[in-house]
Amino acid sequence: QLQLVESGGGLVQPDGSLRLSCAASGAFLDFYVIGWFRQAPGKEREGVSCVGKRGGNRVYANSVKGRFTISRDRDNAKNTVYLQMDSLKPDDTAVYYCAAVKLPLTNMCPMAPTLYKTWGQGSQVTVSS
């Protein structure tokens, strides 16, 4: 059974960078669509980025486009997906979650949280001076 664990969150100053990791066990991540989501206090969970299975497609929310990069580890040995976050802003403060779902086509990469079946526990990211 697939399990996901996020890591890499923390406190960072505005314009700083963090790299979140989503490590999987129990299944090979390359067969899954992986999404990153975030939820700030009092707000709904929103899609940040996703990558299609086998790296087939990448999608970014407008609010993070050009600043965040989603990737799979190159040789799949670590069975991990990353979210590199640069030029962080206070509005990026939230709990970040990775999630996985199996979909039939390589280019499918939805940003709706309700479509994802397996979730990690979340990692807090705080952007503040």
C-alpha cells in the first residue's frame, strides 16, 4: 500500500528557497500522478503543482508559476518527488501536502484535491522576516 511522507518544510525569509520532498513507500511512484497542495489557515486546500506519471506533464498554479519547480528524482532510486520553491513570499505560508493517484494517461495532471487518493501528513512552510 502506497504511503507518502513529506519533508523539507520550515521557516524561511521572503525571497528565500526551500525544497520539499515527497518520499514514497509501498509502491513505485513513477506509475502515479503526484500533486502538491497547500492549505493556509482559514482557507481551502489548493493545488500548487502536479506531475504526470513518468514525468509526462507538469502543471503549476498561476500563483507559483516561474517560482516553483516540480520534479521526480532522476533515476527513481529514491522514489521521491520534489517541489523546489524559490522567491518565496509570505502568501506562500501554508501546510504543504503531496498526494498521489493512478490515472490512465501520461499527460493527465489534475489540480483538484478531490481526485487524489493517497495523501501525506503535510509539512509546514512559513515565510516571514
